[in-house]
Amino acid sequence: MKKTTELLKIFFESTGNEADSLIYLKSFQTLDPEKFALIYINTEVVLDSFSTFFYDLKILYGLGLYPVILVSSDSISYISLFFKGIFTDSKEKRTDEPECEILQFSSDVSIGIKSSINQKKIPFVILESEENLYQMVADISSKLHTTKFIFLNQSGPLRNKSNKERISIINIRSDYQKLLEENILTIEDKIFLQNLKTMLENQVSHTMNIAITSPVTLLKELFTVGGSGTFIKLGSEIQYIQGIENVDKRKLAELLESAFRKKINPEFLDSKIDSIFLETNYRGAALLKMNEYGALLSKFAVDEIARGEGIGRDIWNEMKKKHRTIFWRAKPENQIHKWYTKECQGMDKGKDWNIYWINLEVEDIPKVCKFLRTQAQDFIS
């Protein structure tokens, strides 16, 4: 493959979403290269789908991304036998073919990984045993500060055992107990999730997300907001703040302008904001103003990458815990319209604004709609 328009075309065809893919690609390319991703491929994937996986590796390699691959010794033997030349420096190898290197796991394997990536090689680290998988992942990712661990298997994401629907996002802090109590998962998946929970809570020293998907949909999982597998995170840290004077206004303005792609009116940042639900790294926020009818959701903004991590949902849930009655408005063409429609209890469509509400008194609905439609815009056109 060539790192040209042709490569990007193939890349976009694989992800199915050019807009999302560009955002994620730019984000990944700004990271230290060893932080990009740690991918575990089990023996079943190697035997049945390694050619598919290797095709995606070629695309990643062409884009300047070098995932760390974790495999068993048996898998390495199979790959070496049936994909000759993958681990050798051959003069006959095409320049666009990814160079790969086998590394034995050790306490200082992170040094070898960084060296391999600096030489533009994709490191394959040999797994000592399946029993040590989670500890090895924790050791490697903690030293590299890996942003995402991907577990590839043939069956793909976790699913509800009753209706077979994909479980798209699991927030360990808020969803784990519910998943166990509602008996949604199989026994095997419960054990699997328990191991991941233990790893994220006790063994990984930094923020890392986990994705479970199939080799067929690897690129969609990496480069789209909706993903294709099950996205697992420990949980967002959402702060409840009273008064806008208690936040970093510059960072907040950057979040708002990035999310809405418009310039915020400076006066807005000096206006009275009664409560703010803020992700600690300023990747998402809900700003509310109180009035006689309840809580006006003035702004709800989530960083583009953070949308795929469920941070918006985390903020929304915290907001609903604190405020019983909430109302807000959004432009009809706003892409979040479908989500707002699912979340609200009622709405009123208009040419300029759609009005939404939760737990609003019936007699207050006309007043709130009139009030919201007469409010000035907070962004500079």
C-alpha cells in the first residue's frame, strides 16, 4: 500500500466514516507513538483471520501508527510459517510492507518496544501464558502509558445473552453491578469483565480504555465514534461546580468552541451560571442556569473524541441526579437532535429552535418555549 490518496481512500472505506476517521487519525498521530494501542490477538484469530488483521496492520503502518501486538508463542510459530518474511529484514520486501519484530516479554520489554517503534517496526510481544495475560497487559501499558487496549476475538463484542444485542459501552463504576444483577452476561463474559475491572482498578497506573471487537471491524473500533465492539472504561471523573468563576474559562471556551465549531461570545463566560458538570480534563461539560421553571441547560458540549467514550452520557446522568426539571433548546439541524429526542420527555419543534424538556409542569410548557425562543444566541456567527 502507498501512503497516498489511494491509502486514505482504502482507510476511509474500511472505517466507513471519513469525518470521524480524520479526527481520530490526527489525534493518534499527535501521541508518542508507543502510546497508540496494545492489541491482543488470541490463537483462534491468528488461525482464522490473521490475513485480515495483517491487512489492517498494513494500513496502520502506512499511516505512521505502530500498535504493540501481544500474541502467544504458538501463534508466532504459525505466523512465521505461513506469513514468511514478516519478521525478517528482506531486501525483496516491498517498502510499504510493515516491518515487524518479535520481542520476548521481560521487566524491561518497554525499552525494546520503544526501540522497535523508533526503527519503524511493529513489535510483537510473546505472551508467557494465557493466565498471565492481564498482568502482562497491565505491566506493558503502565510503562508505555497506552491509551487503548484492544482484545480481538472471532465473536467480537460482548452481547446481551438474551437478545444478542451488542453492548456498546460499559462504564465500570456505574454499569458493572447492574450487568451482574440483571444477568445480562454469560458466565464466561462475567469472569472476563471481572478480570478487566480488576486490571483497570488495581493494576493500571493511568487512564486506559479497553475495546473488545473482531478482526473484521478493528479499524471501525479505532477510528469511529460509534465503534463496532464493546468499549470499556473505568469511568469518567465528573466534577460538580457551582459558579463559572470556579473553572478555567480559557479551557472551557476552547471546549465550547471546539464542540460547536463557533466562536463563543465573551460575555457568556461572564454571565451567571449556577451549576457546571465538568469532566476533569475539560473534555465535556454541562452548564445550567436556574430560573422559576427549573434548570435551563444552557450549554452541553463534549469533545469530539470523548463522544466515543461515553463521557457525554456520564455528564448527562450526573446532571439528571442533581436536577429534576431540565429544559433546553437546539437548532433543528444539530446532529445531537436524535439523542435529545430519546432523552427528553417532551419537545416542541420550531423553524429556528427545537425545545426539549424533562419533568416540566404542563402549564409551564408554553412559557418555557416562549422564553427559550426569545433568548439571544451565545455564539458569534
